[in-house]
Amino acid sequence: MDKASQDRSVLPCGHPSMQSIDGCILCDDNAFHMPAEDFLRYGTAALEWLNSYYAHVESLPVVASVQPGDIRNLLPPTGPEIGEAFEKIMADMDRVILPGTTHWQSPNFYAYFPSNISGPSILAELLSAGMSVQGMLWKTGPACTEVETHVLDWLVYAMDLPKSFLSTESGGGVIQDTASSAVLCAVIAAREKATDGDSNSNGLMTPLVAYASSETHSSVEKAIRIAGIGSKNFRVVDVDKNFAMRPDHLQKMISDDRVAGRQPFFVCATVGTTSSNAVDPVRPIGEVCRRENVWFHVDAAMSGTVALCPEHRYLFDGLEYADSYNFNPHKWMMTNFDCSVLYVQRKSDLIESLSINPEYLHTKEYATGLAADYRDWQVPLGRRFRALKLWFVLRYYGTEGLKYHIRYHIALTRLIQHKVQEDPDFEVVVPAVLNMFCFRLRKGRSKTEALLAAINETGRAYMTHTIIGEDYVIRWCVGQAQTRMRHVLETWDIVQRLKQHIA
Amino acid sequence: MDKASQDRSVLPCGHPSMQSIDGCILCDDNAFHMPAEDFLRYGTAALEWLNSYYAHVESLPVVASVQPGDIRNLLPPTGPEIGEAFEKIMADMDRVILPGTTHWQSPNFYAYFPSNISGPSILAELLSAGMSVQGMLWKTGPACTEVETHVLDWLVYAMDLPKSFLSTESGGGVIQDTASSAVLCAVIAAREKATDGDSNSNGLMTPLVAYASSETHSSVEKAIRIAGIGSKNFRVVDVDKNFAMRPDHLQKMISDDRVAGRQPFFVCATVGTTSSNAVDPVRPIGEVCRRENVWFHVDAAMSGTVALCPEHRYLFDGLEYADSYNFNPHKWMMTNFDCSVLYVQRKSDLIESLSINPEYLHTKEYATGLAADYRDWQVPLGRRFRALKLWFVLRYYGTEGLKYHIRYHIALTRLIQHKVQEDPDFEVVVPAVLNMFCFRLRKGRSKTEALLAAINETGRAYMTHTIIGEDYVIRWCVGQAQTRMRHVLETWDIVQRLKQHIA
């Protein structure tokens, strides 16, 4: 056995009698940490492992073909007492991790929504992890804080978002982990605003009511529950034939609730729903909210990135009505998860509802109000330097590069949807506005379910389903960063072939 | 100008007329992404940059000496349209990021609580970012899910935690981003349990009341507010002379609230408070909670790691009463932020309060209940593969290595505290139980404030303050992974020297 693969059984002098403070025990030896030359060597091995992964991920089954418990069975019941060689740990990336991985980075991943990555983003994550700045306060991470504020201002310009979202105006942007957390912050801010900061469950206030469509992401109802509003006060607004929220029905529900003595306080509209990528009409919904003095949140987690392209900005018409707006660069802007951007019209709304300021967190800069302390813009106190990867991505690709990426996926979607539409066995139930469409076999649910299962069982592609109205449909979403024309065409060939056996 | 430093002005064929789906526009070219050879080359450069950073971080001012706005002034007002060379972006790590960084990874960082990192953890973060599995469901990341469940079971054994926390029993563990999110999940679960899942702000239920001591972290009150309980229903329990919660006062407050018709539902005890590292008596508080049928959460965010060492386990006596328990490997277990572990006695408590299950997230495995879908154990839907770094760390160091690390820091703390105690100008206001003590100049607050400012202005160390009782004190926390004896001794020399000028 060569030295490198041996367990790391040697600890510094002093161990294991490290109980007192005298003698050699408090030496300056730090040999139990990884030496710089090992960090470089093993880090290079990790980079090469990733390159190899990317080179052959396309050939791996997209969905892991393991059963619950299979991965745990590969692991010892207790952890080691004595450290192991890094080589031995790395070897388990192949033995344990790869077989248990559903490959979000396969170019044949068309399921859910994509989770984009890119070279510059991954390397920024490495640098961020390596420096490990904790930017809870401006003072604990000035660059961590200011790059975030600044880059989110860049995006306001690049995407032609309302200028009130700029940090230099009343608003500002903040990076959250997910759209779920972003909408939770919006709900909390709306709740505090509606109750003059006196929300509680003590039972003397007017019941608050929130509104979203049947197609709205489940995270909105989850936020309503977390915030103590209760699912029973979450109203589901009707959708039209395109699965978009009906502003007239929203208006009616709000009016009815007011008559019944309840207090409408929050509306969520979606640009690009999860089920079918439907687009709620932002302007008329915003007008209802403005008239009714109700907080208006717009969720564009998946589709928000398209605002980089002028030809898609009509989808966001009326966004100036939004009190808060969210989209996820970690879905379609080649920035690693987690990176979910929340903009607000008035930063004071977030700060007033989420700030608690104990003595041990007091800083001079906070007192003067000159700097953003982002802990007051989110649920957690601590935070990573997530803006670094977004900054790297925006600079490496430039807005033109990102626009190319978006347009390419949208064009691919149209190409493949056209083929599905031309096939008489299929029905496109929801055509693509952007990069996703829903389709089914005309022979009905059981055949469509069987086809989806068959597609995924090949391991050559991964799609997921939803229910649209009464229909069980397959969602085909094109957004993985490496998906190219040949991938969608090969997948279509597979679908065509499998169809024969189902029908 | 050599090729490498030029802007990336060449996009694939088809750009910028990428509006239709015909012709060469949909080629298979993906040249706008980073090629494998560049990823390896730039990645190696990033690793070398980090090695260089670690080699000289000790010589950098620990606290960034910039003013609000300084970093933004180094950045252009809008982002680039055409992508930039990676070399140019990397160069800004030195020009922009370093001057704006408060160095949490300096061995002279004694402020707040530490944010540990280590070689194996950073490289695991690289691999996790590179594969970018999104483990919201078991199916979308079986290894991501099962390694997490399994490694958290390892820690139950290694730390001798209650066996009911094991995933194979009624409980289980989950990685959250921070202790703030962990306690929020606990509060939500407690609230739903107390109200039979019918919580809302509709005003007909008995007011819920939560309890913690004056020394409890602000995240608990923040969670109470977020959950809609309201700060006015957050009770502050008295502490004893060691700043530990008084169980008798807790019992009295609970009884008083019951008499007044309110419903006590949540108690948080802390093992190692943020201000002074005080330890609440877990067993008697747990007994009160059990008797009163109130949810008992134990927060050991900083100090929980010491349970690896048998000699410190007395601090956790009574933990079997805890309905939920939290500690942060990202503080003192050499695992990069974010990695905050939440254990619960009954996994059903979390799932029943946080699960919302729309059609597009249905999977066969969920229906059978065989696999953990961790989205139901947390606020966000999406999640990174954070268990990878914890797994790497536990294997690379082994429990013996981690125990050495903990004992070394505790011994260093005792060493330096002894010196402070021997100096007649100083008073140790709160002696160390573990790796932190609080001290002040006997001459009072203004002198102590001046001394702290002077220490931090040298750039040679970073400490922060708190208020203990009536006293303004300096906190000295030893926990940064690279802190060795010479660092604390050099810092003590600086404190001694500065003291002369203050007195």
C-alpha cells in the first residue's frame, strides 16, 4: 500500500492526551489540516474528475436507477475514528455518488426546471467557499455585500426592470437561496405592512387573506402557512384557457372577502408557472392590487431570465406595480444553485419586518444607515458570498452571451414542439411561450403515463408530468446549459420509437 | 495583448440573428461555454490563488478598512454586453474583493463565532457545485439525500446524542443553511402541533407563547415573529449569575400564562449562548417542558461540536427531552458555511407542518414513504448537496482529528484567559466554559470600548463586544481552524501594548 492511500493515523504531538494547557500540547503544529500542496493536488484531481464527468454525463442514465436504501447500504454504519486518505474519499465519488445521482447536468434533463451551472460560476463557488466570508453585516463582508447590491443593479438595467428596484432608489435587490424563501420574505413584509407591524396570532385582528392562481407554485401556499396566515386564508383564483390568472375573478374574490370582513393583503402572480409555464397578466393584476392596496408579488423564478431579451419583455409589462419580484439565475442564467434574486420597491419594507438587532451585532456602519446589512433582508442571519458567482457569470458571458443561450433554448423548444404537433398521435396541450410545452398521447392518460415511464426508463432522457385541467401531460422543458440540437432530436427519436410499443 | 486576455467577442454562428429555428442557427456548437481545458487551467489558477491567500491572510488587516461605497466605486455602473476574459475577472479578486474582505479565515479572527473551513470541505463544495444536484426529492438526488441522512446518523453515534434522533428511529437529521432556519422549522412544527395543524391569524384561537432567556440568540425571536406569533408573545426568562436560564422562573412564567388563558407552546434553551457562551441547564428545563407539554428546542449552534469529546458531554445532559436540537458544523467542525444540523425526535412533526405536495412533485417513492423527501424538512423547496462536505470532513479528519481540533482551541482559550486573569488591569467578566471568555478593563466601559477599537484598528486581530448585565465587555472566541498558540500569544502582546495607551 503506498503512502498516499494509507489512513491518516498520525496526529500532531500532544494527542490524545490533549486535556491540559502545558508542554508541547500547545505547539504551533497544524499538520492535521490539509497542506497547501495536497490542496492543489487534490483540487486538480477534483477538477479533472468534473471534466471527466461532463465528458460522459450524457452517457449516464439521467435518473438514478437505485432503490431507497441502496446508497446507505454502501456506507459503514459509523464514521471513522482515524482520518482517511483523501484518495480513498475521492474514490467514493465513483463508487457511491455517481450511481446515486440523478443527473441535473445531463443535456437530456428536461424535467422540472433546469439547474444551470457553468465554468465561471463553479470556479466562483470554489473561491467563495475557499475565502468563506460570512456577510451577515456590511462590516463582516463589505465586498460580499456591495458586489451583491451592485450586480443586482446591473441586472435592473440589463433586464429593463422598474428603476424603483435599484438600490440607489427606494428599492434594492438581495440574493436568497430559493424562490420559496423569497416569497416568504415578501409575505412577511406584506403581513407586517397590513398589520402595522403588529401581527400575531392573538386573535383580535381582522383575518388576512392571500391570493394566487391554481397554477401558482406550491411555495406560495407554503409561505402563507409558515407565516401563520393559514391555508384556509389562501384563495385560489381561476385561470383562463391559457392557464393564466383571471384579474376579474381576483377582483371579485377580493371584494367578496372585504364584504365578509376579511383583509386582503397579498397577491402572487407568476410569469412562467411550474406546471405549464403559463403567464399571468401582470398589468391588470397589478392594477387590481394598487386599487385594493394589496401587496403584489411577481414570481418569475424560471422565466425571469428572458427579460434580458427585448423581444420577451412584453411578458413583464406592468411590473412597476410589483412590490416584490423574484427570479432565479440558478435556473436559467448559468449561475449555480443557490442564487434566487428578490427585488423590492421599498427596502424599508423588508428591513422593518425582518430586523432584530441585538447588542453583539451592533456596528457603527449600521447606525449610520450607510450600508446594507443583508441579514435584515432575509430569514437566516448568516450568508455566503453568492454574488461572486453571479458577477463572474455576467462578466464571462456578457449580456449578449446570455441572450444567445436563452434564444437558443427557445428556438430548440419551438423546433421540437413543431415535430410533436405534426405527429397525429400527440396533442400539444399547452404550447410553448418560451422554453417548455406540455403534450400527451391522444389515447389518454394511461398511455401517456406509460410513455413517460418508458422514456425515463431508457435512461436517455428525463421528463416529468403534471395535470393540466383534466389532462395528465408530459412536460418538456429545454433549459439545461449543455442541451444542443442533437440532444432534443435524439430524444424525439426515442419518443417516436417508444410510442409504437405503447400504442 | 495576448489572446487569453482579450474579451470573448466571438459567439457561435447564428448570433445575433438568433430569432428563428431554421438554418445553421441551431447548430451543435457550444463554444460560448467554458471549454474543459480552460476549466482545468482556470480552476488550477483559482486553487493557487487560494493557497496564496491562505499563505498571507495572516498578514492582511483582519477587518476590511474600507468605507461604505468604496467597493462599488471600483465597479462599472453597468455590466458588460460582451463577455470578458476569465483572467480579467480573476484579476479583480485582488483589485476588488481582497481589499473589501473581512477575513473570517484569518487565524487572528476572534470575533462573533468562527466560520470554519478546511481543505476537504472546500473540495467537496467544488464537487457539489460542479455536479449541482438539486435534492428536493429523494428521486432527484438519491445520494444527496441518503448521504445526508446517513452521515447525520454517524454524528448521533459519534456525539452520543439521543438515539431517538436516528433516522432509523422516530427521528432524523436534516442540514439547514443556518441555526435561524433550523429554529424557524422547530417553531413552525411546534405551532402546528399546538394548534392541531390549524394555525392561522383568524383570531379564534388561544394566544401562543414562546420562552427563551435574555441571552438567547436573536434568531429565536425572529423565528417567532416570522411564524406570526408576534414579539409580544415572546417571553424573556431570567438568567442566573452564570447567565444561564432559570428553570424555576421558566416554570413560573408558563404557569402565569396558563392562568391568563394563554397557551405556552415553545421553549428554547441554549448550550453556549452568543453573548457569553453560557449554558442553560438542559435537563431541568426539559423536565418543565415535558411536564407542561411544550415543545423543547435546544440551540447549540456554536458549542454543539464539543459533544464529540466525552469530557464535555455533561453540558448536554437531558438532551433526550429535546423535541428538536441544532448545532452548526459550519462554525467549529471545519465544514464550510452553510451546514447547520437540525435533529428532531419525530420526523413526522416536520413533515406534517412543512409538506405541500403538488402534482408536479409527485413521485412513486414519496407515495410509498420509503425515502426522505427533504423539501418537507425545510422552508425552501430546492437544496444543494451540502452533506458531501460534511461526509468529506468526517472521513478526512476522523472523530479523533476533530476532537484534537476542539481540545486544542479550548486549551488555547484557557491559556490566554489565564494571562488576562493575572493582569490586574483586566477583569474576566465571564470565564470560559469552552472556547470563549468575556473581559473588560477595570477602568470601565469607555476605556474598554477604546481598547477594542484600538485592537481592531491595528488590523492584527478582530474581536467584538457585547453587553453582559451592565458591563460592556470584549468577547475573545478561539475557534478559527488555523489559530495556533503563537497567534493568541501575539494578540495578547498587542492587547498589553495598547492597554498602556488607553489607561
